[in-house]
Amino acid sequence: MGMRLVLLAAAASLVSGITDNGHVTEVVGVEDRSVDLPCNITSTYPDDSAVLVLWYRDDEGIPTYSFDGRNDRSFSERSEIGDRGTVVRATFIHGTRPAVLRLATVRRQDAGRYRCRVDFRFSPTRNHRLRLSVIIPPGEPEFIHDGQTVSGIIGPLQEGQPLEVTCRSRGGRPPPRVTWFRDGRLLDDTDSGDQGSGQVTNVLRLPPLGRDDLHSSLVCSAANNNISSPVISKLVIEMSFRPLSVSILGSAQTSLEPGHPYELVCHIVGSRPPANVTWWIGQRRLTGDTLMEMSQGNITSSTLPFTPTAADNGRFLRCRAENRLVRDGVLEDSRVLNVRFAPIVSLRLGPSLDPKNIREGQDVYFECDIKANPVIYSLSWLHNDRPIVPSLPSVEADIVSINGHSLVIRNLTRRSAGRYVCRAVNPEGETDSRPIHMAVLYSPVCVTEQQIQYGTAKSEPAQVTCQVDANPADVTFRWQFNTSIETLDLPFSQITSSGMRSRALYTPKTDLDYGILVCAADNGIGHMARPCVFHIVPAGPPDPVHNCSVVNQTSESLRVVCSAGFDGGLPQRFSAELYDATSGRLERNLSAGRPEFEAERLPAGVELRVRLYAFNARGRSRPTTLDGFTLKAAEKRISSSSSSSSNSASSSSNTGTEAPPDHGLMLTPLLAILIGVVASLIIIAVGVVVCFKLGSRRQAKPPAPQADLIHSSLMLKERMTPSPAPDRPTVVGAKLGDSENPDVIPSGHCLQINQHPSVHDSGYDLAPTSHLLNHLSVSWPRKGSPNLSPRPMSHQIGCRRDQGGVPFDDLTLPRSGHAGRTARPADSQPVVTFATFNPRRPALATSGVRTVRSADQESVV
């Protein structure tokens, strides 16, 4: 029976923590938990049973718990109130072996010795002794880090930082055992110890933390029994990480266009918490970016709207990520911006030059500063919008040289003043710099194209205007009259000056008062190197016009162009009178400021004689006569059909009736053959006539009729009077020879051919028409006009004025080793040269008849 109780006590100890210590059963309970106190109520007799169970504590005479089964009551009912006045809720469980008294909640004051008294029906009373020990669990562990109590989360800790955490447990009986667990794994390398005062600690030391330690779980366990669960506290490691990488997306070789908006994207990987992202160009911060987190915050994306400028080219664009919670938490990515733009050009004068004091003779230089991407492939300089090129070695003034981006001008003159521009070109475009206006200081110079000859009568004042150009424009004028005898200063009363213009009122009294007026000016730079010279001449009518030609002839219009002669010292105008050569009727009277006239609405097919005059306040010049004509109406016909249509229209308009409709001619095959035969016969006949004419001309050239000369435009009208009056017109065109002897130049006539048109003889004029390259003009010398000798040439062909004709053997060309013969008149009349030949120059094409008379003589007409 005793062995049975021991076994029952052992079984109960496995369930309730009850141990049996011989006569006294040891029972262990945990505070605030339930505990079972065993009591054997089984009788040794089969028919016997327990009827009363009483529980006593610490040998007290009054039972603490009683369970009465008498009078057929069940032990399952709860009872009794102890004598201490406390209500204890207990349940007596008799269905188990042994029966137990289960205390629902154990308190630490419940510890002590207990006695179970069992009364049976038949058997004697039995007592069981027990000792209840109450275990007090330890309190919840707490964590201490860096001298401060932490709970739940520790950190944020930095990567590479070692960790030391102390777990401390308070209370508990017996003292608890404190242990560490990491992610469910027991850590052995801890230092535990009893600090007294009911405290037990354990220190955890971890090596430098890495990214894998993020959110690791640290658990501290405190346990002092194997009945209740250990008391634990949990700690989660929170960490901060520096950025692992920062990268600006896109190729670093991508070029940007200034003024065009772009979006720049920067990715930051590995920063915890997300890094603070900033954008920079040089030392200038860019704003307006937006952030977005990806991959659970492991990647941060920053997008920046960006519009580059040309000034951003070559600068560093930086994306900077900074985590202030960690050491060395700054990381950035950068790239050089490639902004393609047209050249930005600026031009400046050399820094050593004073732009307000640049004078003639100095050396100046310009520098062109260019910013461009890509680099320029062309650099040019402009002066007053004209390209500047380097000077040739022979140039002595305004010597231009270009060296790189510099323009140098040595020995400066006033011609170099003006607007300078530097132009640069690259694949993106062409740009001009802002212009620099360079002013050159120089002494006064005469203005070209001003009137230098003034004609005036005696006792008539002439207002002579002298205009100079100078910089600065503050000039002082001096006037002098210069004769071959003396030089006289003009009084100030005759001089009026304003700015760079001065007027002198000069009145000649005698013939000696005609001569030269000299105008000189000075300014702050110096004296005038070459004064202005004005000629005071006696005023008179102007010279006739010359070099006249018909440049356009139609059936109803005529255009004549001439060159003006000497104006007689006064402003001149021009007039043209068109006469019908047959009737002498005046068709048109025109005037103009230039010797150019166009007459319209003239009758068709009319020969005209044009008289051209120049006139001024002193009178009118001698006329220059030019023959012309309007084309006949038939000469405008293009085809027979158009001619027929024109005639029909003209007839209709003249008669006032409509022309009958032209039904056309039906062309049959027989008619076509007939027309072809007739045309062939006509062509053959024309060919025979032409061949016969050519053969006869080879034997002897017949004299050219006047009609042929007219239609070939080689028509020279002859004035039979050998010495015309001064008011007689200069005749342009003369009848070339006569029918009896075409190789003889008519007497009293001399042909003048001006080889150099710049040398003008007032007595003889060259007036070519539009139809001839060799149209000759004959003009008679005026009375009293000077005889200007032509320039000496290598050989000359002359003619003389006599009563008979000049045979062609008097006009000779030199042979090799012999001098050419020229007929000389017996009287004192001058010889007029009408043609000159230079054997060193190429021969000119001429029109005429050459007849060989002897072995050493030729004639040319």
C-alpha cells in the first residue's frame, strides 16, 4: 500500500510538480497559478469509502478546507470558510488517484505545511502530510544600452558599429537564470551575473553590425522553474545605412540643346532611411526635384526638370545623396554637361588702346572672344559689312593681318574707320558679335565729287563751296587766290563757314582775277595735307555732247544716249530735237538733266534727224546731229499668218468694219507637192545668183550704192560746205567716197578715229551708233578752239585738206626697214590724225577695202 502511494505521488509530481519526501509530500506551486495537493482517500477495504476530508495548515486545529460527503453529498461541492474569514476557492477532485485538492490561484502566503485528514465509514481515520512550496517567477527582463533603458527597438545603429546590450531581471524566488536568444538561437557567448538586491543580469556583446543585422530579433529569457514558461523580453535591431550607389541615368555622351527642357533622373541605392537628394551645377543648387521610393525604400529616385543654357556647357552636374544619420553618409555622381550651341561672340578693342584717341598712322588690334560647342570651323572679320582679308606685301597703309582670334591693322588711315564685326560659324549656327564703331582722328581732307570749276563773268560774284571731311569736325578754313604772279588771302567778309563746309564769295574784276582758289582747313589733329583747289574760269555756253549713239530703235520709238561735254563752268541741261529728214517737220522736242533721251509714239518707217544741245545760263552749245530712223511696220512681221492677221486687223480698224473670218486653205497632197517643187526651184535660182555675184566681186568690187550703205548702217552723210559756221551742226556720218573712185577719200574731209576715248578734242567728236563698231563721225573745229595734239604714238596715218581727192597711195603703212610715207600738203593747213597704229599691240578689227597698188604700199579705208 505504501509503495502504491509513492507511485501515485510520483505520478502527481509529473503533472503538478508534487514530490513525495517520505512521510511528508513536497508540493511545488507557482504564484498565480493553480496547484494540486494530493490526498489518498482510498480505503483498504473494498466496501469502505471516505465520507469526510479535512485540510489543515500548519497544525492548526481548525480545518482550512473541508469537504463533507456525509448524508450522500458529493465531494465536488465547494466549501468552507476558514476561521480567518478569507474565502478560498478550492475544488476537491476525488475521481483521480490520488484525489487532489486543486487550488485555483496560488499565492505566496499559501506556502507551508498541510495535513489531509480522511474519515472512512469503516476504516480508521488517515492523515497525510504535505509541504507546499510557492515559487515566485522573476519580473520581465529589461534592456540597458549605453546606460539607458531601451525597449522594443534598439537603434538606429550604424553599419560597422559593435553592439553591447545588458539584460536585467528583477525579483523571483528562487533567483532566475537569464539567457539570450537571437532569431530563436541560443547565444552562449554572454556574461551573466548576480548583482544582488534580487537582480540578475546578462550582457550581450555583438561584433560590428552589418546590413544583415537589420531587424534582427534579440530575446532575453528569465526562468527560475520548469513549471511556468520563462519570462522574456524582445528587442529588434534598427539600423541606418549610408548610400551604396548614386547614378545619374542616361549616357554621359548625350548632348543637350540650350533652352530645351529635359528631365534628369538620379537613382540612390542602399540608403536607410532614404537619403536627402540634391542637384548641383558647380556651386549652384538646382531645385524643383521630386522623390520616389522603390523596392521597399531600398532605391530612391529623384527626377529634376532642367533647362540648360550655353553657360552650362562643360560644367559638372552633380546628384548628391546624403544620409545624416551615419558617418560618411554622403555619396554623389557627376558628369560633364555637353550643351551644343551656336557661337557666342564678343569683340573688344585692344586693352592698351584708347578708343577716343585713335589717329591715322597708329596700329590697332581687335580681339574676338568666342565660346562655342562644338568648336568653330570658320572665323571671319567684317568692316562695314564687307569681308576683311589680309593685305598683300605691297600694301603700305591699312596693313591687315589676322592672327588666330586677333585682327591687327597697322599704319591706320581714315578708310579703316567704321563698324567692325567678328563672325564665327560652327555646326550649330553662325553668330556675329556686337559691332564696335572705331573712330579715326585725322586732319581735314577734301571731299571728292564736289564742283571744282566755276564759271562766272566779270563783276559777277561766284559762290564757291569748299567741303572737307575731318575728325574731329571742329575745323578752321583759310581761302587764298593763287595766280601765276601772287597769292592773296581772301578777307573774312567774303567767307562763310559752318561745320565742315565753307563758302567764299569771289567776284573777278579783270582777266587777271581768273585763276585758282585754294581752300585749306585745320583741326585739332593737324593741317590739311592737300588743300582743295577750285578753278575760276570765264563763264560761257557748254560744249556739245559727244559719243552719241542710238541704243534702241523700234517702229514707234527711238532712244539716244550721249556723253556730256564741258559745262562752261555752270550747271547745264540737255535738249533733243527730232526732225523728219524728208519734210523737215519737228516731231519731238525733249529736255533732260542727263544726255539721254527716249522718244515714243513716233510714226513707223521714218528717217529722223536728231539735233542734240547742251545749255546753261550762258547759252546753248553747238548742236550735235545724229541720223536715225524708225522701223517699218513690215519689219515687225514674224510670219505670213501673223502679217495677214495684222493687215486684216488694221484694215478693219481703218474702215470700221469687221474682218471676214479666215477659214484657212485646205492643204491637199497635190498642192503640197506643187509647193515643194516651186520652193526648190526658187532656192536653186537664188543659189545661182549668189554664186554669180560672189564671182564677179572677186574680179572687181563695184561701188556701193547709197541704199546699201544706209541699210548696213555704214551711212555717212556729207555736208558739202567745207567750213561750216559756228552754229552749223556737227555732222555725224558722211558719204564714204564716191561711185567713181571708192578708194579715194573726198577732199576737204578728214576722218578722226579716237583710239583713246579719254582724250577729248572739243573740235572733233566720236559718235558711234548702235549698229556699227566702226561708225565714224566727222566734226568741224570751232573758231578759236584750241588745237589739242593727240598723244604721240608709234605710227600715224594722216590726211590733208585740199581741193582734190587724196589717193590711197598717200596713206601708207611702214615696211620692214622703211618709214611709212604720208602725204603732206603744200600749204600751212594742219594735218589731223584720224588713226594711230601700235605694232606692239594686237591688231583691231577694221571694216574697209584694201587695194594693193605696188609692192610696198597699201591703202586702208
